[in-house]
Amino acid sequence: DVTATSVVNIVQPSPTLTKTSVPSSAPVAGQTVTYTLTAKNAASKPTLYDTVVVDCVPAGLTVLTVGPGATPAAGTGVAVNGCAVGKTAITWTIGSIAANASTALVYTAKVDPFAAGAASYQNTATLTGSTLANGSNTVTDERVPTTTASKTLTLAGAAAAKTIVDNTLPVGEQAGNHVSGPYPAGPLYTSYALAAHR
């Protein structure tokens, strides 16, 4: 008998998704944040087809503008837009991404002008694509690569500082302390108190 063996290596698209923001951290209440998502397919990989990116924007961030090809919709549940209830879904229908090619997706959102100090906002975007150009991403018919990218922004919180008025006093003399509580512009503080402890 004569036999022959052949090894088939399956090569599929390898997408990545990154997210950046300006400012990159510590925005203030009422500030506009610019988010940029970059969807990319790795070099020497097959084309990624039927690519869709959905970004779930949390409550407290109001979407102002979106780039071409995007469809913002009020968050009404996972079954409707791919995001949790109360979030705003922004959907980009990208289509094909060739090997080593990338697509930038930009939108702006405004931080709640009444946001509390140290409030935190996290939004997660999901990229889904497929190996066949058939107009759908169905795991029973093809391979469906998926990847995510998240970004968390936290508003600055209040801080306290204490300095000694005179730190060269002789033994037995009383020293004075200066206590201050600077807090950043923007966040809303409903109560604010300083306490000094020996």
C-alpha cells in the first residue's frame, strides 16, 4: 500500500480593536471627550468580512457626534442593540478589512455636567467579523472572529493637604498647621468636610 499525508493549515483573519480618548484620563464634569476606535486586521491574514463594531456608551456620557457609517441608538436592552439596558449603542457597519489594513472610528461624548467627583465611566466596544463575504456573521456557516476594547475615565476627586506653619520650633512650643482641601473644577460636591487628626 502507498499512503500520503497532507497537512492543511487553516488561516483566518486576526482582527484587533483599540480605543483611545482625549482627554486620556480625568475629564471634568461637562467636558467633551473624543473617542477613537481603531479596527485592524493583522498582516498576512485573509480579509475580514462583514465587520461590525458596537460601542456601548454608559449613562453619564451623552453622545454628541459620530463619524460616517455609524448609527447611534438609545440603549433599550441586549436583544435590541447588543448593549445592556440604559446604555447607548453606537454601531458601525465597516464591511471588509484587508490584511494589514485599519479603519478609524471617531465619536464624541459629553460628561454629565452634574457628575460627582471621582465618578467613573467605562465603555466597551466589540468587533465582530467573519471569514466569508455572505452578508452575515453566522458561526454555523463560517468562523466569526471577535475582539473587544474598553476605556475607563474617572473624574478627579477632592484631596486634602496639611503643612506645618513653622517646623523649626524649640521643644515645648506649639506648632501651627495649615489644612487645605483643594478640589478640581467641574465635579459636583454635595458635601465637603475636612478633619485634622493628631
